Amino acid sequence: MSRTIRLFHRWLAPVFIVIMIAVLSTQGSAVGTILQRVQQGMVLIFALSGLYLFALPWWVKWRRGSKKSAIRQAARHEHTGA
Ligand code: HEM
């Protein structure tokens, strides 16, 4: 899942640059207005997928940490027989 989002974010980058150039060169026309809407949508998608990539390292660490404590807890139960 995280790999898919990273690839999605990566491949959207050149598309975004092309749209940016298109928006700049069609400013003021009807096509320009539509492209501007597309660009706005893409910024939102970028922001959401970027936020996910940003939070990913902490999320992974947090998940590993809670798994480790679960293992520790299970081991403790084995010792005490609880
Ligand atoms: C609000 C907008 C954005 C946010 C919050 C964001 C955030 C991020 C984050 C957190 C990463 C991962 C960095 C890491 O590896 O630790 C990333 C990677 C990347 N971002 Fe963005 N980004 C945004 C917009 C953009 C835009 C507009 C572009 C280019 C047009 C872009 C291109 C890339 C590329 C090429 C990577 C590397 C992907 C990879 O590792 O395969 N990002 N971004």
C-alpha cells in the first residue's frame, strides 16, 4: 500500500509540472480555467499522499513498537502462567 502511494506521488510529479506549464500558457481562456481546476484537485491529492508519506516513518515505528510490547507481554504471561 505505502509503495503504491509512493509510486503514485512520484509519477504524478511530472504530470503536475506539465499541467503547471499548460495552466501558465492558457491563462485567461476557458481551457485555462478548466486546467486550473484540475491543478487545484491535483494539489489536494499531492497534499494528502504527501502527508501520508511524511507520517509513514513514525507510523511504522509506532506499529513496530506496539508489536514488540505485545510480544514482551506474551512472554511475561508465559513466565507467570497468567
Ligand atoms: C502539499 C504537497 C506535498 C507534500 C506534503 C509532499 C510530501 C512529500 C513527502 C513527505 C515525501 C517523502 C519524502 C521521503 O522520502 O521521506 C515526498 C516525496 C516526493 N514528492 Fe512530494 N509532496 C508534495 C507535493 C509534491 C509536488 C507538487 C511534487 C512534484 C511536482 C512532489 C514530488 C515528489 C517526489 C518526486 C517525491 C519522491 C517520491 C519517491 O520517493 O518515489 N511532491 N513528498
